[in-house]
Amino acid sequence: MQVSINPGTLNEWTGNLLLIGILENELQEHLNLLAHRYGKGIDKKIKANKFKGKSNDLLSFDLLNEEEDKVILIGLGKSENLKIETLRKAIAKASRLFIGSSGRLGIHLPWELVNQGKAVQAVSEATRLCFFKDQRFMSQPEEQITPEQINLIGVNETWEEILETVNPTCAGVELARELVGAPPNELSPEVLAETAKKISEEFGLKLKLLEREECEKLGMGAYLAVAKGSDLPPKFIHLKYQSKGEIKKKLAIVGKGLTFDSGGYNLKVGASQIELMKFDMGGSAAVLGTARAISEIKPAGIEVDFIIAACENMINGSAVHPGDIVKASNGTTIEINNTDAEGRLTLADALVYACNQKPDAIVDLATLTGACVIALGDEIAGLWSNNDLLAKDLIASANTTGEGLWRMPLPASYKEGLKSLLADLKNTGPRAGGSITAALFLKEFVDEDIPWAHIDIAGTVWSDKGKGVDPAGATGYGVRTLINWISAQPLVK
């Protein structure tokens, strides 16, 4: 799907599919514009259908004339309330109605009322991503017919360079969606490693894969304790992107990589949604999707380490017991009082490894706690950080890309709940403030002088019904935020 800019007017544009955003308080001006293109009868049809341009009003016309097959009007509300996110959601909703139609789709919006560059990016990504449908595991997949070309009508050509990032970004999101959506009998730690290898070969990234024995030599006792319960070997994945020329920033992105989480001996029961625990590698999916996109976009002056400690959390005769004490690679001993809090154990060693790369900042993404879902729901991820500037940069990137992100507190006093009688730490604290104590646990494995942020994506990684640009199922959350943050060369200190 090719997205391009067409600086001409609506009446100059030619194509067979058309999407027009209508402002509520400028409805008559729009009606005059449409009447010039389609004839005076168009306003009667619009009024007969009680379309007023209110937010999310939707009206579709088929076969208006010999040139156009379908025209869709989407209400944008009042002009003074128009925002980039309004456009993003409206375009995603309306564009889905073009599934089944091929040809050239023109999108005409009041670009002049918003930041045109950000609008071009948002609308382009929303249009492409809303057409995504994962049919890999269907015996008779439906034919996916969608527009081959997207024209953004009335946009200044100076914004054309923004489109160069759209396809790589969307490809990264789609890769993350496919990884999260794959069933656990298809997506193992080894398959995650193979995916990283394909990315490295196709886009020229450096790849280092650590097997169990190499992880043992590095003292990764926390990570390997989780992996003991599975017949499948763990895979520690390290991809590296290096731009040409002077490196101004070194960043590390760490993703939780549990390809299936049974809960271990603290088996997930009741309303735990054990059948969906394939999405417990959503953090690693976002990391690989971002690596794939960044390697194609090629931002300058940046080095990025993409790190995943991949394994399963299963039950066999070798599985870790509740009550076991293990030692992480930084020497910290951990009493495991809950084997279903395994993600933070794998991340502990991954974060120590990331610190050893001497980055300027570390960001980890993980489907870590149900407590975060209770606090923020399924549209907003939680953010914890030891650095105000890093947190500000990440929230700004999330706002730009339409991915909800909210900073949460990190009070040192809550660490009391992680105290163990026998070891340095327990892996879980009390029920109250569970997402906070989880973040405080991770903080113990990050060097104090390195800016670090933890993003809990437990609620945002999956959508039962779909929302905005995301389909039902895997959302690919985090990829767009990370791409934007990395490309902006964040000024962390």
C-alpha cells in the first residue's frame, strides 16, 4: 500500500474511493464543496440521512458517478475541538469501510487546523494499520482486498519525507501483532530467536544469541530458574543497531519474552485467562517490531541494543518451587514466593545485561502485572521511571503516536513489601500497589546512574473488541512510541 501527498484541491483529484472529514460548524462550506463536485442533489442526500458532521457521524455513498465507486463522510465535530487524535480515530473508523474495495483512495481533511506534519503521520499510519487482519492460521482465509494507493489531498509537499517512515513503522507494528497473535505451539523461544535472526540478515543488524550454557556463565540465575520448568530451551537475544558516523546516544530496549506463562506451580486458575498467556511476550514483540522498523528508517547518531530473555514458564519435575532462592547476575538473591511473578525474574538478568552495555538510557516493556490493568484499564500503559526527563520524552512520544501512557509513582517506602527474611528480596510484595512493587523490584537491577523507564503493557497488548487503529486481538502496542522516541534522539541525562 503506497501513501502519497497530493497538494491539489478536492475538485482536481481523481480516483475511485474518497474519504472526506466534515467539521460540524463548517457543514455548509463542505456541502458547497461537495455540490461543486457531485451536483446540487448531494446536500439533500446528506441532510436526509441526518448527517451533521458531529464527531463520529458516518455516511457512505456508493456509485455516485462513473468515476467513483464509494464516498464516505466522517464527522470530526467542531473545529475548535479538532485534535490529531480525533483525526486518527475517525480515519481508522471510516477507512475500514473500504475493506473489499481496490484502487486509489483519496483522503480530504482540514489539515490547516492542526499540525500538518503530525497529522500526515497519524492519518497515514491509521489508514494502513486499520486494514491489518491476521489470517495465518485459518484453513480458508478470506481474500483481503484493500486500496493499493492512498492520496492525502491538499497537503503541502514539504511533508513528503514523513511518509518515508510510515511503511517501516507500520511493518514493525504488524510484525509485533503477528508475534503476539501466534499460538504458543507456533511461537517458541526458538522461533523468537529465528525472527531476530531474519531481521538481522535482512536489515544488517548485529545479532548475538546466548544459549543456556552461556547464560549460566554470566550468572543469570533468575532468568534460568524460570526456564527450568520447560522442555524448550531458553534463548537470550541481543540485536544491535548502529547508525553510520558519530554515535551521540546509546539506548537499550528490553522486552519481556515469556512465550507462554502457565504460572508455574502457582498455576493460573479461575479468571486468569491462561488461554491468552501467549501474549506474555508482548514486550519482546514490541522490541522486535521496533528493531525491524528502526533498521529500515536508519536514524542517525544512534546505537540501540534490543534485548530479550526468552523462555516459557511451565511445570515439570525441574520447575522452580515457591520458596526457592535464586541469585541474579548482579549477585542479588531472590526468594521466589510466587512462581507466577516470573517475568520480573527474567527481566532482572536482562536489565543487568543491558546495564553492562553502558547505555545512556534503558526502557523495558513487559506484560507484568494485572494490578496495572486494574489501575489504568486496557487503553493506557503504566510508566515508572527514575528520571524525569526520560519519562517526559516517552510520554511525549506516546502522545504523538496515539498510544496511551501514564506515569505512575515509584515511592521508595513501598520497597518494604519486598523484604525477605532469608534473601535480599522477595519477587512479589503485598497485593496493594502490586504494579508499583513490581517496578521497584526491577529498579534493583538497574545501575543508579543510568536513566531507566519501565512500561507495563499488560492491559494494552491485547484488545478483545478492537479500538482506534487496533484490531481485535494483538495491538502491537509500544512499537510506535519507541520508534518515535528513538528517532527523536532523546536528551536524557
